[in-house]
Amino acid sequence: MQKRWKIADALSDEQLQLQMQIVAEIKCPEMIAEILVRKNIIKTEEIKKFFTPSLENVHDPFIFIDMEKAVNRIIKAIQNKEKIMIYGDYDVDGTTSTSLLYLGFSKIDADVDFYIPNRMLDGYGFSMNGVNHLIAQNIDLIISVDCGITAFDEIDQLNAAGIDIIVTDHHNQKETLPNAYAIINPKMTDCKYPYEYLAGVGVAYKLLTAVYQKLEIDSDEMIAKYVDLVALGTIADIVPLTDENRIFAKIGLDRLAEKQNIGITALIKIAGLYQKTLNSGDVVFGIAPRINAAGRMGSAMRAVELMISNDEAQSEELSQIIERENSLRQQIDKKTFEEACDIIEKKYKNIDETAIILVSSSGWHPGVIGIVASKIAEKYYRPTIMISFKDGVGSGSGRSIPGFNLFDALSSVEEYLETFGGHKYAAGLSVLVEYIDLIENKLSTFVRENITAEQLMPALQIDIKLEIYEINENLMEWLNKFAPFGPTNMRPNFYTESVQIAGTPYNVGQNHLKLRVVKDGCPLDLIGFNLGSYLPFLEKGMYIDIAYSLEYNIWQNRVTIQGKLKDLRPKQE
């Protein structure tokens, strides 16, 4: 699909002066200083904190509303040997949060257990099935992780049964809050916590830290021991990698490299990443899909059991089960995506005039529709909702496009939904089948009234103009200091004008474009994932403009610099 190249404006005179100051102070290339200026990281101390994240710079957990109350209740439960249950969501964020609190509380002799709902049986978020299951177990205290902020009826049911519940969550609240004993959520309207973008595992980590501090236990060991779990959940949940999230991701990736968690190490091995220095991409595309597969295809309880295991044989067995589930998930993904595309092509005669895509089927596995919805949204560049229905009830997953708030859209049809929750760009819902056509019509109206034509055309943000002769090892070393990369801290995109295609471009794998370009006698190898459709329009000797990021390519033990092609266009006159 054609992209809009959004090339950053030239630096102002004031910014140019700041750029030169940074170059002089930290002895970096000018373009590195330009990136820092554009990120508004300009003071020497700020730059130091950015390039060398430290857990010393995290915020006080007791700034959270209700943190003191929650901590006191947990300590009382531990001291009185009350039964504590961790109730987690079934994705990576939820399972790492559950594992974190289970391990952290077990270490201080709490009577603690965990429960993850079954996606197929219980649906999205907190469920009455899960609540009734817990009530039957005579639990004294429930701590929810990565869920609960919209579980009004379920929490009322727990209260009626005499069970206290502490909600830790990071999803958007509704106009009112559930009647929980305490709620820890940085997105709460009245919350004074200075950073609102924590993942669920980040919120759980703040709670555990606060408990340790209140008990006057040295939390440094706990921080070092469990921050790998925080990194996994944070990176996998695609939250902004800024502020505390950047700290957790960087320190946690370093911890993962030490391979101290036996269960996660088994998963790293089976993903073929054991010999590799892990980065955020390895988590998103290698580790996270496997953890998610447990909840999508079977029971997410397995994922928690793997992450808390200290037995190598058990970890090996669990990782192999999860790997088989992931392979099955990939097969079902492919089939479901093809079926959804067929429905879309028949249902929407002109996709350009379509505001939102909503497709449903009784044959789709509810565990994969979120992944497929993401692929559909990427392919057609429209907000997308996929619904799998059974026995008259649909379980749905929605994904949006940059700039459009899907949570607000679903809020506009809340009266027709059984449940819903999520974020700006991703949400889950359940709906009675008879309302599906109605909500599609109402959502279409809402989208048309709240989206712009510009938002419906994918944009490629380009940071800096770069000449090929400027690409060298020193530049790569500086660029790697910006890692880990993720939302709000993406790998910088460069563009180079008027490069000449050297040799014959060709496709590799599944629709990936390979070519070499040259300018001023300097060559650059490029790979463009899913850009094979450009091949018929390219030929040796042609002049083009390219947009790309830079990365290392390792092939047969040889390391080279290559460009990851984002887009190309004919040379602009």
C-alpha cells in the first residue's frame, strides 16, 4: 500500500545550536545529536539517563492512590496466613504479572496461588465463571493483574462472598470504578503517579516493590531476580518504551541474557535464540508469541507454570508443549486470515469507502482472532474487529490504526455489548449475535465522524536524511545505544535520495525484496520485508529514493550492515 512519507522538518536555529552543544559534550556524530534533539533529550544528565537506564531512577510506588491501603492488606494476609489468589489475564503481560507476584510473595512465605481464566470458556477479562470458581475455594484475598478495572459485577459478587479484591491494572477505566478494596492503576482519573504508560506487569512490579519496602526487606535482590519478567511483559504489551518502561526493558533484557530463569531459558532455546543477544524484536516476534500460544490454544496456566519453574526437566517438557501449541496456532492463523480476507473482499466492494471492517464467523478459533485482526488492519489499513461466535454469543477482538481511538469507538456502542475493555489501539469484547449488524452500522457512523482522510493512508515517519557514505561502525554503535526499540522510541528511519540500483533486484522467502543500491561509489544492501510487489517496477540502473532503518545482518558468521527497507519511490525531480 502506498505510504505517505512524513519527513521531519529541518531543525530550527535554536535546535541546531543545541545539536552542536550535544556533539561537543558527548562526542557523538551530528545525526545522533539530531535524534536526541528531536526526542527533546538535550541536557547532559538526561542523555546519560537515557543511554544508561538505571533502576535507581524509578518512581516511588507509594505515589499510587490506594498503594498504602493495598500493601497493608497484603501484609495482613501474609501475617495471618490467609489464602491469597493472583488472578491474571491470559496474555504475556498477564502471565508475567502473575508469575512475578507469585514468585515475589512465595519468597516471603505467603500462602499464595494463581488462576488464569480459560480464553475459550471464560471469554475476555474477568468472568463470572472464574469468580464462582474462586469463591468455591475459600479464598480470603484476590489480587488481579492486568485486568479488573471494568469488572463491576464480578467484584460485587466477590464482595458479597466476603472476599477482598485488590485490582492492579493499566487499562482505561470507565466513568466509575468497581467497588474493590483497593485499585492500583496509573490511568485512573485521580491517580497522581507520574508515569501512566506502565504495562500490567509494571503495575504489579510496583505493588511488589511497595510490599517489600513496607516490610523493610532489601528489594535490590528482588529487582534483579524478577526484572526479566517485567521486561517480557512490558515489551510484549507494546507500551511506550519511555521513562520506567525503558528502564525495565533495558535492565530486564540484560537479565534475560544471564539466563537465570530456567523456564524462560527453555523457551529461548526452543525459539532458536539461545546463542543470540536478545533485543526487543526477539521478545515481540520470538518469545511472546509462544507464551501467548499457551493461552490462545490451551491453558495460559502452563505459561505461568513454565515461568515459575525451577526444574529443568519440567521446563523442557512445558516449553515443548507450548512450542507445539504455537505451531498449531500458526496454522490456524494462516487459515483464518485467508478466510477473513475472502469475506472482506466479498462484503466490502470498495475498501476505500469503508470506515471500519467487522467480520464474524462461527468457525474461527477465539484464540487467534486478535492476531488476525492485527494483520487485517495492517493489510487494509482500517480499524478492524473480528468476532468468533458460539451459542449466540460473539467473542471479539479489535485492532485500530494510528491516530484512531478504538476504545472510544466501542464506548459509543457500550449499551449493545456484553463486555468490552482495552486500549486506544487494541480491545476485546463480547456481544450477542443479534447485535452484530447494529453495532457495525453504529461503529461505521462513529468512525466516519471521527477519522480523517489522512489517517486512512499509512504514514511513514522519516527522521533524518542520510548519505550512504556516512554509514559506518561508529554510527551503528551510537544507534544501538538507543535500544531497546519500541513504541515512542522506534529505530530511526533514514532516507537517501537518488540512489542507483546495482544488479538485478529479486525476491526471497515470502514476498521479501532484496536489492543493492549505490551512491557516490558507496554500496548498501537492502531487504524489504513484504515489499516484493515492488519487484516488477524495478530494474538495474534505475534511480530511486529509499526510506530505511539500519541493522546488522548475520549470515554464515559474517556480520554486515544492511538497510531494512521501509519504502521506495521513483527519484524525485
